[in-house]
Amino acid sequence: MRVLVAGATGAVGRLLVPLLLEAGHQVTGVSRTLAGTERLRRQGATAVQADALDPDGLRRAVTTAAPDAVIDQLTDLSGADGEATDRLRREGTRNLVDAARDADVHRIVVQSISWVYEPGDKPADESVPLDLGAAQPRGAMVDAVRVLEETAAEIGTAVLLRYGVLYGPGTWYEPGGAVSAALGGDAEARFLGSVEADLSVTSFLHVADAARASVDALAWPSGPVNIVDDEPARGRAWLPALAAALGRPAPGPASGQRSWARGASNALARSRGWEPRYATWRSGFAAQDAAG
């Protein structure tokens, strides 16, 4: 299959491209930078330089590649700028889908997120509605995800991968990353998340498992699918374990809980044959420390 990957040099994309090549796909990777395109060529992919916010340039890239499927791994998280990320989900997805339709593409796999569900007292499955009535700034994020998913659904087969909180190489949670800095007392550390050991529930996902799910999803039917590990956990449980793995002091326990922070169920993804290699953040955090 000819596959175009937008966001091919991000935390997930850089792991995804080699997996696609190993699976026998012909891969075109899109990057905003010359350095990114050079990296893609070293991996063995065809590379094209284009910006998702430039509709004409992106259309040329997709039309030239003539893919059978598009995988959208677009993010803008390096600066922890929520507004920039929301813009990319809205405008970047719009441009990518328009380009894909012009190129007669009938399958798309997109990166979405799993912490956009309405509040509840157990991990959410895909039948739970999005939290569209949320207060700001959460409301803007949820609405941007809604736009992303609705736009992608204009393609004939659109698989919406609702990832858990990503950790591993290239993420805020890697050794030496922003979360480690915050745990070490750096008030300037920038990331979109929390280092409160409270009662809020998070579902995590190693970036390698996110990449593997994207390959698998090329054969899945349309619709949202939670891609998370097997153990949703309260901050009181996972944050001390992460701090220990990073060699940072663990914050003391807190009593608060964000009502929407409920975690997510991966039952649907597992029913389709996907299994996380890091079934729990417990082993994943430790492996990340060893690799780092």
C-alpha cells in the first residue's frame, strides 16, 4: 500500500515510518523542515517538505505521492501551546483532508486523544459522548478534537485513534523532559499536564505502541478507537512511580480530582487484535528509564 504520513518526524511518526516500511508499504513522509526530510530519507522513505497550514503546498505533496491511505500524526506540542495545537487540529486536518480527497484517497488514520470524554466514574469506552460542554480552556481543546474527527470522517474510511497520554522518546515524560524538570522544581518547565498526585485518573500509552496501532489501523473499519494501556490510574499511583523512574522527588498526595479525568478502556482495540507491548505504565516507565 502507498501510505503518506503527515507529521512523520514527530514522536509517533519517527517510530511509525520504519514499521510501515518493515510491513512492506511504500511510505512518503511529510515534514515541515529540511532536517526532517533528510531524516526520513535516511529511514528509507520518500520525503517531501510541506506545512500542514499551507493548503496549496500540502495539496501538491499529497497529489504527487498519490497514496492509497493517509496517516495524520500532526501535532504542535513542542512549545506546550494549546492554542497552536487546536489550530493544527482544525486547520491542518482540514487542509490534509481536502488534499486527500483531491488525490482520491479513501482511507485515513488520524491521531486523536482519549481524555475528551464527558465526566464519569469509570474508564470511558467509545460510546461515551465528547465533553462538548466543558469550561474553557478544556472546551476549546474538546471542540478542536470534534472538528478534527468530523473532518477526517469525510474520507470514506476514517479511523480515529484516541491515544492515551503519550510517554517515551520525544515526549514530555521522557528522561530529561519537561515533566522531569517540573518534578525537579523548574517552574519554567512547559507541558500540558499535571504533576499533582491526586485522584484524577489517566490512561497512558507508550509512543511505540501508538505507532504499532497506526499500522494496524490501516486494516480497521471507520470510527473512534481508544488506544491506551491496560491500567488507567490515579495520579497518586502513577506519579510516584514516574518520579522514581526519573530520579526525581515524588510530590505528596493530593485530594483533588478532575471529574473528566476518568481514563479510557482499550477493549475495542484489543478485540481487533492490537495489544500494547507496554501493558501498563508501571513497566513502561521503568523501560523508559533504562533506555534513557
